Amino acid sequence: MAARKISSLLSSSATSLGRFSSWGRRINSFSTAAAAIDEPIHPSIQIDHTQLLINGQFIDAASGRTFPTIDPRTGDVIARVAEGDLEDINRAVAAARKAFDEGPWPKMTAYERSRIMLRFADLLEKHTGEVAKLETWDNGKPYEQAAKIEIPMVVRMFRYYAGWADKIHGFTVPADGQHHVQTLHEPYGVCGLIIPWNFPLLLYSWKVGPALACGNTVVLKTAEQTPLSAIYVSKLFHEAGLPPGVLNVVSGFGPTAGAALSSHMDVNKLSFTGSTATGKIVLALAAKSNLKPVTLELGGKSPFIVCKDADVDKAVELAHSALFFNQGQCCCAGSRTLVHESVYDEFVEKAKARALKRVVGDPFKTGIEQGPQIDNEQFKKILKYIRSGIESGATLESGGEQFGSKGYYIQPTVFSNVQDDMLIAKDEIFGPVQSISKFKDLEEVVQRANASSYGLAAGVFTQNIETANTLTRALRVGTVWINCYDIFDAAVPFGGFKMSGQGREKGIYGLSSYLQVKAVVTPLKNPAWL
Amino acid sequence: MAARRISSLLTRSLSVSSSSVSTSLFSSLGKNSGRNGIGKRFSTAAALEDLIVPPVQIAYTQNLIDGKFVDAASGKTFPTYDPRTGDVIANVAEGDAEDIDRAVAAARKAFDEGPWPKMTPYERSRIMLRFADLVEKHSEELAALETWNNGKPHEQSAKSELPMFIRLFHYYAGWADKIHGLTVPADGPHHVQTLHEPIGVAGQIIPWNFPLIMFAWKVGPALACGNTIVLKTAEQTPLTALYVAKLFHEAGLPPGVLNVVSGYGPTAGAALASHMDVDKVAFTGSTDTGKIVLELAAKSNLKPVTLELGGKSPFIICEDADVDKAVELAHFALFFNQGQCCCAGSRTFVHERVYDEFLEKAKARALRRVVGDPFRKGVEQGPQIDTEQFEKVLRYIRAGIESNATLECGGDRLGTKGYFVQPTVFSNVMDDMLIAKDEIFGPVQSILKFKDIDEVIRRANNTRYGLAAGVFTKSVETANTLTRALRAGTVWVNCFDVFDAAIPFGGYKMSGIGREKGIYSLHNYLQVKAVVTPLKNPAWL
């Protein structure tokens, strides 16, 4: 299967690298030589498109302004990109409105829509190499991860949602009297989609896929850190036959373009993935403007619970990947590693050893597990959290500093003896910083795991089915991974309890975010049955 | 069937009054009044001076928290009124932030420690069914209380709304043990399932126009799904919710599962909407207040919000419609419940070919409408809810006159006491007039003319609201076209206000977010949890 598990790729690359890494002192023991970072590999790809894509055409921003997008390996500018603002959002919404109200998108048969989506998936698959390069260049994630997991997963997602397009059923509804009742599941209209920088194309597929399958039109605002791949693939989408105006892509910043989209009076639906703080703003803007419904996929501080009967080696490896995957830049990162006291010492020793073996370096190099953080702001924030961890008395087991001297690389960092009231145990760090805490019994760990304003995901490691069942129900989170982590199949719903979000993406649940329900009632005369 | 159509009840009572015009105390005016003064033709001035004493005692006025009736923390009370007179019925404990805190703590405990979500769904359903039975037994007192506090016709309360309330709890009791998650196809060797779990503590804020029905729409699904509740009632109509909540406890509801706080929106309502320990909020009321509720949720703990808000629903009479039937239903669609319905058919669009005939008959029908003491038999329309709404409705009528719509009948208050308003019909209403744009929430029908289907679709959709629509046509093609084109959460074709338990209700655009009733309403009160485990050598994928 093309879209292999994230975890399986990570563990295979990790074990192979584990063989030849050395075991020096803390700071300098990370595998890749500084040399790899000093001479970044040049991605063999041209940046063809940097403009806004509105109504099927590439155009400059109304203001004529551009902003730089940065290579996180070096901090150098990759390209200057058209900077969308209010006026551009207005134009994009007008194009999407027209494509919705006058068609052809929602007036096409669902089968035709699905064919275009399938053709797009094929085109994207053909261009996997270029798209993966663009993704790694702009984001800093390992190229192998982009090329072998993420782009195939994007292709998978579009095929999945193409299959839904002609399977959106309403109900006929039992009546209390002589009426014929049916429900129509209709597209909302113009959807405003705001995606983050950590998985630019994956989240593109999570949002654009179901929105288009359901017959909506889209204005997509990408993250200012990673505008490039969305523009590229949206071009491919048009080549696949997408009519103009159905999918409009605006690069730009949150407080300008994002806010304009959120508060637009002619946008019928919003879906936002990003931080909880920004999610609250997006929802408030929707509330203050036209009450458009909002789907939110926000932050997390997900517990990874290693019970006393867990397979420790496996748990160490998965806890490692649960946190360090994608430079720790995952909303569902397993960022509170809660380990039963009976296996705690063994676990900490092995988790530290595993972190020290982690291969950090130029993400374009083969075998690299960890690239740079996304930008200077995130880089600084993570280092601040590491200092706060040290100051609050947690034990720094490994890492703790910048890696190399250029770009935004950070050493894989492990803290043990982390207490629940420390900042590093409460806040979403969004970086390669593992926090390990000890627990004594199940009731305690349930209470501590749930004592968070977040509720996105959890990992549970146990051989005992009773423990698994108890924790599965007791944890107030949207996903529980038992003896696995980061399984992101197209059909598995994803989303948060509490302040981790509202609504679900992916799977059958993801469709309801993009469908209105209309009840239709007519009287019946002498019905044969009720 | 117990829960008859609202429409059928109304039609029945209407046909009674029109067929016995000569003997009816109330409807004689429509027949023999001259056409000289708009103001004086409506039925019942006499009835208004001789009010019937409601056959019910006020037993409960305190807040119901953790299974006990308690005073407000502040000790404060507020008056609740009889809209027939403006007289005080009772003084009710005035809940505020402190009372909401206590209620949420009780609901939290009942959720976290049980027994409610830890009970079997079957046990929960049994309690809900016993409650429905108890309400049925007490229907008479409850209907009297509802009418006394709200002003709606007692026949409507007793014969339509109470049975519908019972129907809804029967319906949701049946859902309690039928909430299925899914098993999910995986892309690799994993076993995937979803659990549909209760969200936790649900904050529910209900309006005054259908106090008990709205109680059922919200409390029913929340409890069936295993949540616990803090319910904030409307300050205009606090009484029936306290009464039925007491019955719910008699039926075996454990303490803390359903807490009822009377009070005002800016105090108790805001405290609930912004509470950090409330996991879900559902609100029914005006669009402006709905926006505030959503903002408070966004600013506090991001609790998901279901909103059922205002409307300006079109009622479209096509050229091929049965005009007599359309007149009757359009009349009912607007005037039902004193025009105090979020889905009131408040823009009556009539095809130009039948416009004159329609207008004449609509006016005649309004003139026959029986207004009076809602406790009297045969009365179709009681008073508006309170002085604020009463003044607002009269203000809109003046705006209609000033903007040059033609006042066909009504236009003034009825009698001198209480909040009665004459059934009012405007013709020649233009889309840009205030009475064609704003939600009036009163007995004011606005009739507009249209020429073709494309035009009426555009005009019908040209509103910030999208709650419901009525379509009157004999053509299946016209019906199908309008059904899809109208941006509204409910389309009633050749009927209106059909509110079965299984039919979802809710709004497009600024009429709300989410759906209530039916299978759809369960989503409002369930979280989805995906559970994934690896498979070793699976027999199949």
C-alpha cells in the first residue's frame, strides 16, 4: 500500500540508523555531522508559481505586495510570494460564490466531481517527487517522509473523498402522521479553509477533499510559512479539470487574510487547523460576522501512557516517534509520556538512548529523521520551554540546545522527573522535547491524563485488555491509539475533545462538516403505509 | 396518536369557529363588522374583561440544583407575569453566576462520579419513559401553567404541546439504547472502532415561546446520550420547567443530572455560556443573542455550541396552488402562537396571478381570527409575551405603515389590558421594507407579489436567515426546484409547521448551527472517539 503508516516508516529508519550511531556526551552525541547542515543540498526544483490562484488564474495580490518564504535549514529566502489581504479574499470569495451559485461545481453530477478528483490524485501521484521536494524545502521535514508517506497519503485522501462524492445519502424519515419526510444533505456553499504549516499538503487534503466531494467551493488560506506546495498542487487540480473558481488559494497572514476569511459575510462555512488561541479568535470572528459554522482542529498535550505490563522496548520506540515525529510539530504529539513506576527507570534510560541515536540533519539527506523547526519564532519558543524545564527542576536527560549553528535545528531533548504543574507538562511545546513523568496506578493516571484543557489524542501501552478498555473509555480525547500511535488512515476520524477542537475530520464524520441538512415534508393522501 | 399535528389542531379549532360563527362568542365580529375602522373588528373585547382564573397552583419557584429546590445564592427573586394582564403571577428565585456555578458543580459530579453516564442506557430510557408517563398524568396542570405564564391558547397547550412533549421524551428514551459507534475499515493491519460518548455537562438555554417543547428538544437528547444538564429557562416563562423537572426526579432521575436555574440572559445565561466546566452549550433564541453565546463559548473553553435562532421564512404560493388551502396555511404559518415562532412564515410570497384573490381571502381570514383570553375555548390567539415584545410588534406595524405597505387589517393593540395585538395583514410589501427584513415575532403578516420562480427563489434567499420555507404548488417540478434552491433548513411542501419528533429542525445561514430533533440531534450531545489497535495476522481486512 502506498500510504504506509507513519510509525512504521519511522521505526524502520530509526532501527537502521541505530546500528552505527555512537554514544558520546549529551550535547554532541546526535548523529549527523555538522557538515551536513553547513552545505545544504539544493533541491532540484524550480519555484514556478508564487501568485494567488483566484478563479482559475494566477494573479498578483491586489496590493502588489509579496512576502518571503524561508528555507528553515538556513533562514534564507526561497521565494517571494504574493501577499493576500482583505481585497484578495474578497475576490476569491466572489469567484467561489459564483462557482457555487451559478455552477458548474454543485450542479455537476457527483460522479463527474469524483472523476475530476480522481484525475487530480493521478496527476499528483505523477508529480510526487517535485511536490515532496517543495514540501521539504519550505517546511524542513525529512524528504523521505514527504515523498514516501505524506504525498502518497494526500493521494490516498483524494481517492477516498472522490469515492464519497456519489455516496452522500440523505434519509427518508418516519413520520408521526400522514406526511412524506425526507432529508437532503446539501453543500454549504463557499467554504473558507485555513491550514497550518506542519503538514501543508496533508491538511490541504483533509479539508479540500471533503469540501469538494460534498459540492462546495473553496477559498483556501495557506500558512505564511509554507505557501508553495498548495499553489503547485492546485494548479494540477485545474489541469485535472477543476472549473475556475471552485478552489481559490490565497497566501498570506492570519491577522489579515485569515481574519478577512473568518469574518467574511459571504463565506458559509469555516474550517481551521492551528493553535487553540487562534482557533478561539477564528470562532469569535465567525460569531461576530455571519455565524458561519466552524470546524476547529487545534492544539493538544496528548498523554502517552506506558502501563506496567507494556512491552517496554516497543513503548520506548513508539513514545519516541509519537513525540519526535515531524520535529515534534504535531498537534497530536504524545507530549506527556506517563510511565508506570515499575518500568520507569528502564524506560527513561532507553528513551534517552533512543533520543541520542536520533539522526538530525539536512532533511534532503537519506536516512535523516529530524530536520529543522519551521522558523525562528518556533525555534526560539522551544528553546524557551527547554530553559523553563531546566529551571523548574525537571531532569534534562539529553539535548537541550540548538543543533549546529545555522537554521532552526534543535537537539532531540528528553526531560525526566517532569511534574504535572511544570510548564513543559502543561503547554503545547510543538518541538522535539519529550517530557517523561512517573505514575503509580490507573486511577491516578486517568485523572492526570485528563487534567488538561486539551483532549486531542492519547496513546495507551498495555498487554492487558481490561486496562486497555478502561483507559479507552476514561480518557477524554478524540483518538486513542492502543499499542500504536499516529495511525492516520483516511477512514479514521480525527479531532478533539475540550479545547482541542470542534468536529471531526476524515472518515464518514468529516463529511458532515461540509453538508447542510434540509428536511422536506409533504402531505400524503391515503398512504399505503406509514 | 397523542401528538397530533399542530396544524391539524389549529385547523380543527379554526374550522369550528368559522362554522359556528353565529353561536361563537368570539368570531361574530368578523361576520357583521363593517369595513369602516381597521381597529375594531376583532372578536373578543368582552372576553378580555372577564378573565378566567387558571385552575392551577404555583408550587415551585426555587432553583432546582442537585435534586433540591433552593433559593438563589443572592436571595433575590424576580416577578413572572400573566401576559393577559401584566400582573405578577409569582416571584421566582433569580439565578446568577453563583447559582450557575453550583448547578454546574452538581452536574459535573453527577457526570464524573455517576450514576447517570455509568447507568445502562436501558435504565436511562426507563427513567425517561416513566417521566413521560408522569407528565401525561399531570398534563392538565402543566397546560394551565404554560398558558398562564406564556399566554398561548390553552387548547394548544393541552391538546398539542403537552402531547408533543410526551411524544418527544418517548422518542428520545428509545434512542438511549440505540447509540451505535462504527467499526472502521483500515488501510493496514489495524482494528479501528469509534465510540460515541456523552460530552459531559451540557448547558442549555431555552426561550419563552414554547417553554416545554424547547425543554423536550434539548433535555431529551442530552439525557438520552448520557450527559448531565444545567438548564437556564427564559425569565418570562420559568414555571413549567421547574414543575416538570420535579416530576423527572419523581420518575427516578438521580440528583444533579438535571439542574434548572431561572434567571436572565446577561447574568445566568452568560455565566453558563462562558463557564469553563461546561462541555457543551445549546441555545435557542434570537440571532443577536446567539452570536453573543457563541462568542462567550469561543472566549472561554471552546465548548461546542448548537444554535437555533431567528428566521424570516418565506411562504411561497405558486400560480397553480389551491388558494383556499394556501390562505389557511399561510395564515396559520404566520399567526400560530401569536406569531411568536422562529420559523413563522413571515414573508408570504404570492404569484401575481392569484395575488388579488389570495389577499382578499387572507384579510378575511385574519378578520375572523379569534383573539381573547387564551383560557377560553375556541380562542386562537392570546396576548404577546410581555410589554417589550408588545411594544416592538407595534413599532414594526408603524414602520410598515410609514414605509407605505398597505395595512389591510389590524394594526393596533386589542383591548386596553395585557399585551393583545390585533391580527395584522400588510399587502404591497416590498423586499426592502423593515417588515419584510426583520423578524417581527408577532401577528403581522406581510404579503408580497412575485412573477416567476427564478425571481422568487432569489428574493426568498435574499435574507440573512435560512430557517424554513413553505412551498404551495401542485406541480412536482416546481416543488422539486424550490425544494433544492431554497437555502433553508426545512421546506414544507403544501404544509407548514409539521414538527414530528424524527424531523430535523435547524437553520442555514444566520438562523443557526446544527440540527435538533431526529437522529441528527444526537450528534449535538455526543463526542466521537476513534480507538485503534494493531492486528496480528488478521483473517481479513
